Amino acid sequence: MARPWSRLALGCLMSGLAVTVVAAHAGASRRPAQESHGWTIPPDAARLESPVPGDASVVARGRRLYESRCRRCHGPSGRGDGPEAERDEPPGDLTDPARAARNPDGVVFYKVWNGRRSPRMPAFKTELSRDEVWAVVHYVKTLRRGAGDRSR
């Protein structure tokens, strides 16, 4: 026959485990951001819209910024084949229309602004202004296959 204190201890242990599982589940359902492929993206990022119009001068500015900051990893045409791209986990192919469909402008802005650790993507919030990052977003959209009259 089990001692009463051992049943009590087992009951407390099981109750503690149940509370831990419920608390972890509740925390996961209130998670403020979505985690995907190393990214932690806030749920409202997809609804974020550019305050900067995507006119020709902004796209040209975005191209200059891309050339100086992004090309080294993403490559000259945005395919993830730049000279500093990690070979085991190359940067995303910015020309892929399916990727573009999964990454609305606000998500692209968030990724450029905040970066991630692994796979490596530097955060540019200390190097670029918000308007400059939006200019990069507008330029990157021109790299997508089917955008404009570029041939791929």
C-alpha cells in the first residue's frame, strides 16, 4: 500500500505538469509574432503599407541602396547568388513570384529592417532610414519575374 504522502506528492507533481502544459499552450496561442524559416514576423506586418510612393525616383534610390547593401548576398538580379551568399543556406530568390506572394510589402520591410540570425540576414535599421528601406522594397518588387518587361 502506497503511503498517503507519496500519493500527495504524485498528485502535486501531476498538477504542476498540467499547469505547465496549459500555460505553455496559452502562451503559444498569444504569441505576438509568427515564426517561419528563422523569421519572427509580427502578425500585423503583412498589413503594413509603404508611406513612400513607388515612383521612378524612389525605385532608382532603392536600386542604389540594393546595389550597396543587398547585392553582395542576393546577387545582381536578386536570385540569392551574390559573392557573400551563404552556400549551405543561400538568401531568398527575390525573383520568385511564389515567394513574393508569401511576402507582402510590409513583411519584406520587416525582414530588411530587423534581419535574422540564422540563416544570416543583417538588420538594416541602424544603417538605413525607414524611407530608405521602403525604397529598397519598391526596387525589389521590380526584380520579380513577370514585373515590367524584364526577361529572365
